[in-house]
Amino acid sequence: MPHILSTSQDDFEARFAALLESTREEDADVEAAVDEILADVRARGDAALIDATRRHDRIELTAATLAFTTEEIEAEIARVPVAEADALRLAADRIRAYHLRQLPEDANWTDEAGARLGWRWNAMGAVGLYVPGGTASYPSSVLMNAIPAGVAGVERMVMTTPTPDGKVNPLVLLAAKLAGVDTVYRLGGAQAIAALAYGTESVARVDKITGPGNAYVAAAKRRVFGRVGIDMIAGPSEIVVIADGSNEPDWIALDLLSQAEHDAKAQAILITTDPLFGEAVADAVADRLRTIERREIAGASWRDHGAIITVHDLGEAAVLADQIAPEHLELCVDEPEPLAANIFNAGAMFLGKWTPEAIGDYVGGPNHVLPTSRSARFSSGLSVLDFMKRTTLAKMTPGALKAIGPAAETLARSESLEAHGLSVRARLARLNEPAP
Amino acid sequence: MPHILSTSQDDFEARFAALLESTREEDADVEAAVDEILADVRARGDAALIDATRRHDRIELTAATLAFTTEEIEAEIARVPVAEADALRLAADRIRAYHLRQLPEDANWTDEAGARLGWRWNAMGAVGLYVPGGTASYPSSVLMNAIPAGVAGVERMVMTTPTPDGKVNPLVLLAAKLAGVDTVYRLGGAQAIAALAYGTESVARVDKITGPGNAYVAAAKRRVFGRVGIDMIAGPSEIVVIADGSNEPDWIALDLLSQAEHDAKAQAILITTDPLFGEAVADAVADRLRTIERREIAGASWRDHGAIITVHDLGEAAVLADQIAPEHLELCVDEPEPLAANIFNAGAMFLGKWTPEAIGDYVGGPNHVLPTSRSARFSSGLSVLDFMKRTTLAKMTPGALKAIGPAAETLARSESLEAHGLSVRARLARLNEPAP
């Protein structure tokens, strides 16, 4: 049974707080193993990568076969069914079109003091994308990570994915090609992260590493952060669906389950103004849980972390959604826009009954890499900006320095930073000399 | 003696790599102590804050005196000399004017499939700013952290600063007032971070914590990251000055020293096309090191981490600067713009001989919270965006779902996520029913 809450309950606040606080993070003890792998790759380079890959993926690599050749990639891609290739192309085109609008603008202006100010955005030089192997090998994630990097203008994009027993998902390679990835390495786990962060004889290091991974990959990313940039360490996925009573229970049930089927630790929450509709959805979920393929995972998620919350009105629903700050938020009401305008904490919103969250996972256009575990309060989904950095620009003229330099000197003195003040003073002194 | 390098040296590559790799991070063993403080504040709230503050700052607080009253703040501010207040006001105005230009725009459009797409930026709800006490209590940092948050539209801005023996820097309180900070707490160290992250009876928790601090504060911020957002954990400061031979050696020496005087672990590097000029700067630094107040700190920084690198031309200088990826970069040449256009990794650039870096620390306008330790390769200085988050928006019409839904279904199937596909299929089935 999922949690059943109603804002009419006397103890609603406490129940809701418990739902928010219930931790769903895994806490695997992998730090020591990861530290060892990182140190080994740092010390022995390619040889360490080859050893670790033999151990974990049961394949024998050489420096020459760490990366796929173009021919190998093309041969794999040739195996992708036409319908899947077409669908992936449509997704890539739509994701690119959306992200192209995110390119930031440079700025340059002269202010009233005569100072020339501004900033300039630049793409990062090199980015590495981690792609898990096995059942978590999602071609859609390749597109969502690599296309924004390409749109940003990143010069060198590499990908790394484990190939256990030599097997790779051809769709992942097609996605890499569509997204403009330059090189694909047959490396997984902490050793792949180490290679990207430190570099080896055959793997050039990158400036930032993004993409999902298991506990080892997450721990390795945390460790190398600072030396390279990383994206967020994603927690389990979550969805909130706000639905009034005029929805199809089965559609909403499927939307909830499409979150629950990701992971037993995923969380799906329905907030509804109609208690009878809530019951109908609970029934529909139970029905669907009898047949869908991933019913064990989805069932565990729904049972342990699912919730149905009844509220008096949509205003109340908005307040709760903001407190949950979900990764995904569906607004299944006739007029979603005014409701959306009152909700501030959500990674992605899906407006109206014709927008199941799954559209956003694949072909909608917005990114599906989104803030989890309530972090939408203070962070955003992946975007083009995550692959760029900004340099601020300032240029003083003698006149501008005369106008604002003395204030800088005063503040430097108040902070006891004498050389700061003198660096301004020395220049002002020259300006105040009589002309020769 | 600083490191003396020249691109003409046979072993230049190795020397330069050693300079880049030389670690300047402190590695204090504070984790256990910080964990204890965090747990105590989480468990005991205000009582833990009061105990920790008695221990560390030798003052006896109550729930009622955790925060300054408006009257207490005004009384402190009244002690600020007029010249300093005026300088701080000029700085605040200029910083605000610069950051107002960073406000991002929302977007909304309908694409060719009929899908309505876009995104919306929102300010974070509440932000906490940490301000160190004692000699590292910099009013300029208050402005640089709080003004962007205010420009972003953050509703509740609080500040926390230790008041050892009851003492506070009045300029810090004035800066807080100018920047629109709502509440100032008399709390420092890990206990302050804990209060902001978890909340107590008297301190409401925030969504993000920014601002510099000692090793305890940095460790506490790392620990609470995820529960709240944090800014970057800053490493020691650094500057690269690229100067041709037509500069005043003393000015450049002071610019280098204004970095070195921050911290014995700060790094100041001169890159010059003129070896004789390099020697003149070395002499000027030695001269100034005889008299400036913070000569011990600045001298240690210059001796251990300083460097003078001679290059053949400015093109070579640009390549090296990009590899260093400095926090601050001065371009002391007659035509700084074309040189700037060839450098991509720098937190902030200061163009031309009339723009000492110290201008950027106080009154230039751009933020002085910048990426350190070569992280300008993948990150940017603090900005208005760091206090906002973006929600992506997608709305399908029946027609849009018909156009792109089948591709989503195909991809869901290829990823073995059946409920994802069914959530689309169920809706498409309705659209394909004959009209009643």
C-alpha cells in the first residue's frame, strides 16, 4: 500500500513531513575500493585500465582497443532496426532544437564612469560522458548529455561505457554518433572516471564528466570533483502528478508507474482534489501492476514510497508540490498554466492531460537529466550552460580609475589589504602628476 | 625566490607541469569534529547552537539573542566612518548595476509539431550567507554574495557571522544592510552551517548556503550539500599577469602582491615577453616586500608559489594562461582585446594597464567570488544564476502527441520501460478511437 494522506487529517503535517524526510538514498560502502582504483589508474595509466577491465568486464583490451574504431561503431549501428533509428533521430533533432535556444549571450557595455564591463561565455574544452552498461544503458541519456555539450560548442566530446563480455548496446553508439561524440571508450566503473579525470597514455583527460552511473561511478565522480567538473550525483527518480477528478485513472496510473518502474527507490506521488479519483487511480495502479514487465520494481516503489494525497483545492496542491520540489511534475488539469505559475520548485513541468512524463524522457525537447531528492529548490536540469563557463571582463580608463579607484583604496584599507590599495594608489599617483 | 621559467628552457614543459600540479590545498583533519557538531545541532537545535557558541566565541546567547535586532545593527553601523560608508555604497551600487544585467529570460514557444515548450526561471526561496569573523571578515564579500541573491529575487536572505567575545565588524553589518539581508545571526563555524541546513527552533532553514569560511565551515558545507545547495569550496587565490616590457615594474609588483598578501598559499604568476622586465618586477616585489604590512604572508606566497615565466610572444602567453586557468588574469598590454579573445579559461579578466585586479575585488562591478585551483576550465564566478533555478515546460496537444508520441513509445520499448510506453499508448489509443 502506498502512503494515503489527506490535508483533512489532523496529523497531516507530521505525515507529510515524514514522507518528505524518508530517505531513499543508497549508502553503499564503496569508498575504499574506489580510492584504490583511482590511485591505480593515476599511477599506472593504461595498464591499470586494462587490468580493471579484465577483472570487471571479462575482456582483454590493449592500448589500441581501449576505444572503438569508426568501423566498429558503424558495424554496430548497422544492426539498429530502422524504426528505432528513426525514433532516435527524431528525439535528437527535437532535443537539439530545444537546447539551441539556451545559448547564452555575451555582454559588453561602457558605464557612466567610463569603465568598460561585460562577460564572455566559452564552451569547455573537453567533456566526458559516462554511460552505464547492461539494463541501465539508455540511448536517450546519451542524447540528453551529449547534445547540450555539442550545442555549447565543446571541442572534444568523449564517451565511456563498459562492454561486459564485449557486448555493447548498438543504440547507445548510434546516439553517440547523432550527438557528435568523437571517441567511445570500452571502459566502465571507477576506472573510466579515473581515466577521464587524470588522463592516461591513451585517454586524454577532460574538463568535466557527466552522466549517470552506479555507486562506484558516483563515488569516483565525487572524488575527482575539483580536478574536473561533474554534474549532479542523481538520487532516485520522483514524480508528482496533480490531477483533478476529470482524468482517466488508468492514464494517471501509468504515469505514476513510469516513474516507479525505474527503481524500487523511485517515488511516485498523486495529489488530487477528488478522493474518489484517488481511489480509482490506486485500483488502476494495482491492475497494471499485475501485468507490466517491471512489476516487481514498480510494485516495490509504489508500496514503499508511493503516496496519494487528497487536498481541498489546487492551491493546496501547489503548496505541497513546492515543498516536495519534485524532479517531474505533471499538471493534469484543464487549465494548467495558472497552476504552473504558482509552483516554483520543480525540475520539469508537464502541462495538461496530453503530456505524459514519458514524452519528456525521450522526445519532448527539454532535458531529462533533472534535480532529484528535493534539490529542485536550488538546482536545475542539465542545460547548455553546464558545458560553458563565463569570464567576466573589466577595463578601466584613466578617467574611470580616477572616478572609482579611491573607493577601492578606502575599502582595501578597511580590510587591511595594503598591497591592494597600493596597486590602485600607484596608478592614481601617475594620473595626478603634472603633465611633463 | 619564486619559480623562474622560460619557454626557451629545454625542460620548460616539465617545469611548467610541476608548477601546475603543485598542490596548495590545505588538508585539515576536521571531518569528525564537524560531523559531531552537525549531529548535535540536528538533534538539539538552539541549545546546541548556544553551547557551541559559548565554547567557540565565549559569549552566552539565548534564543532571543541568536539574531541581531535592527537597533543593534543600526548602533553598530553608526560607528562606520563616513568615507568607508560612502565607498561601500559606491561598491554596492556598481555591483548591483553589473548583476542586474545577468537576469535570465524566460522562454515559451510553439514548435512545428504543435508542442508548447519553454522554461521559467525562479529565484530560490531562502539563501544563507556565511561571513567569517576576525581578520577574514570582508565587507566586500558580503556585497559580492548577497547582492546577486537580491537581484535574483530571493525572498529571504539571512547572514551568519561569528562574534568572538561579542565583537562584530560594523562594516560587515552595513554591507548586509546595503545588500538587503533580512536577518543576521551571531553564529559561526560548522554550527552556523548546520543551523542554516537543518533549521532550529529559532533559525529557519535555507535552500542554499554561500560564502567563504575556514576548514570547519568548508567541511560542514560539503556535508550538507544535497540537502541544501552550496557554492564552490574556494581554494587559495591566484593571479596571472601577462605584461609586455612597456609596463611599470612597481605597478605589476603590487598587482602580484595584492594576490600574495591574501594567503601564504596564494599564487601570483607573471608571464612576460621581456626577460629584463621580469627581473625588474622581481626587484620591485623584493622592494615592496620590505615594507608592506602583510609582508610575511605575501613573502611566503611569492617565495613558495610565485613564478615569473618568460615567453617569446603573446601567443605563447595566451596558451600558458589557458593551461593555468587562473582565477584572475590581468592583460597589461597596449591592445588587450585581441589577446583576451584568445584566452578561454579565466574567472575574471582585467584589461589594460589601468585595471589593477584590486578594482575587481571592490568596485569594478563583476563578482569577486571566482573559480580557483584551475577550475575556471569548467566553472564560473558567482552570478545571479547561482541564486535561481530553471523549470522546463512542455505541453502537448493531441496533435503534437500524435506526431511525436510514437517515437517515444519506440524508444521506451528499446529501453525496456513498458509503463513509459503505455502512458503514451493509452492516450494515443483514445485519439485513434472513432468519434462518437
